[in-house]
Amino acid sequence: MDLDFTPEQDLLRDSVRRLCERHAGLDVVRKLENDPIGHSPALWTQLADLGLCGLMIDEEHGGSGMTMIDAAVVYEEFGRALVASPHFVSAVLAAGLINRSSNAAMQAELLPRIASGDAIITVASVEPDSTFGPSGVQLKATKNGDGWQLSGAKRHVPYAEAAGQMILLARTDAGRDAAGVVALLVDTTAPGVTLTQQLTVASDAQFRIDFDNVTVGAEAVVHGPGDAWSAWHDTMLDGATLLAAQAAGGARAALELARDYANTREQFDKPLAAFQAISHYLADAVTTVDGAQTIAWEAAWARAEGRSVATLAPMAKSYACQTYRKVTATAVQIFGGNGFTVEFDIQLYFRRAKSMQINNWDDRYCNDLIAAQLLDAYLLDA
């Protein structure tokens, strides 16, 4: 594994960091909390101008054709700055699903628009009181001529108000396995679609969406039964890798906040960092964050090299998000009572760390995926 970044990747990191400082500072993060749109149009325009909305899209469809390592560099900076953006759901998840589709007309129409930033497409996968696995998809898709009729609900749909369309996972049968899952493109303003904003621990833009006999045509099929779940799983492996990089970036930024506070805040006429217990906490956190960053980079490198990340991606996501959660909790303790007040920035990282840990494959589901990969390989060798 080669973890040396190229000069181009270093330049990309610097460009994204400067962009975030100009258009996505923590003052912007605070202003966007619980906002129904949830992101800055100025930042979105700049991301599109830099070609970052198309970083996961091939050049033939108007994208930048970057590698997963490039994308991890971008997402690490997103994590440092707590960027509030539909980039993940649109440029990674939706673009990934469409890119894996056999619907060439849909690819030709939508991928260039996603890459240019003209289209924002979200993804609706999670349902009330359900799991991240295929059994969790129970929203009904009933055959209606050449199209489908949809009834049910989705929860925690990011940036649904800002998106013009969504890719919806639905079930075509009464079962609970992967074979009956279909992926459909649905307008967020279609008749029968109702959006209700949810208040979350991260104060980000998430919505419950109810579907009351919503009708879509045959052209809306992104992936049909038998194909949709594998495409979604492969897309989420890419997503998990980038979320690991984002969590590592956030953990590093939170650690720096705690370090700076410990070096400047004095108790008993000396800085907090001079107390051995505090310095031990910080030293342990440095080691843990280094580990999270390394496993995120390793997953990105493996994906860029065309290697399987079926085990590595959920490992990276789980470990990096756990690290983010633990480091921010430690940082809040170092800040003392100030850490629990909204005036200090550390609470912004603390709340988002927990949100990242439980969204888009929580620890339990990641561990289930890892165990399945390891046990299946063991049984095959037995």
C-alpha cells in the first residue's frame, strides 16, 4: 500500500481546504442548523466549478473521473470543516447507482447534470423501525402497467427539500430478501409525495417522506429486481469509504481544538496540557485518530487499485466513526463545562460525530458485514 500523496492530490487538498474556509466556515455551519434546504448555494456552485460534483463520474458523462483516493482527500477536508452539503447523497450515492445502471438514457441525461451541479438527487433507503439490510426495505412497489405504484414511508432522507429527485429503494414482493428490491427515480414534488422535516442530533436537513399511491413509469427504473440491492451495496461500499475519511477529518479537527484549548486554558496557574492526565488523553487521541485516518486511506487505496473492499470499507467506516465519537467526547470533557455550551465549536463536532456513527450503516450493520465476509471465507476454506 502506497500512502504517499501525489503533488496533484496535495494541491487538491489545499484547494478544498481554502474553499471550505471561504464558503463553509463554522459560522455557516451554525446558520444552516435545522435549515430545511440545509446547504450553501455559494459553496455548491464552487464545488461544481472545481469539478468536485463530478469527482465520482467518468469523463464521458461530464465528470472529473477522479480516483477514490482523490475523493477521500476531498472528504477528509469536508470532515474537518463540517461541510453541510448534499454532495454525498447526490455526487456519491445517486451518481453511483445511476453509473451502475443499465439504463443508458438515464445515464446520458442525469450524470452530466449531477456533475455540473445542475441536479441534486438524494437517496431514500431507510424506513421506520427497520434495518440497513434488504429486509429493511418494505415500502411497496406494485406493478401498474409498465410502471409502478408506491406506498409506504422513508425516514432520514438527506436534503430532500433541496433535491429535485430521489432514488428510492422499494420492494416488489412480500418477501424480505434482496431479490425483491427495486431502485426507482421519483420526483420529490410528485403527487402523493409528502416531505416532513426531522430534527436530528446533528441539526442537519433530514426528512421523512410518505408515499401515498405515487405512480412512476417504466423509465424511472434505475435498477430492477434482482439487481438493485447489489448495486446499492456496492455503491454504499464507496460511500462507507468516504464517510470513514470524513470522520477521520472531523476527529482530527476536534483533536486540534482540544489541544489548543488545553494549551491556553489555565488552572492553578498552569495550562491544562501540563496536567499529566490531560496530556495522556490527548496522546491517546492522536494515536487513535492516526489509526482511523490510515484505515480510511487504505480502503480508498484498495478501491482505487480495483481490490475488494467488502470487508475493508465497513471496517473503516465503523472504526473511524467510533474514533470520531470517542475523540469528540474526550474533547468535550477537556473543555469542561464550556464543552456543553453552544458558544464553543466543539459541540458541533460532538453532535455530528454521533450522527455519522448511526447513519449510513451503523456499527452493528458494519460488524455484521465484516463477520459475514470472514465467516463465509472460513467456511469455504473448511
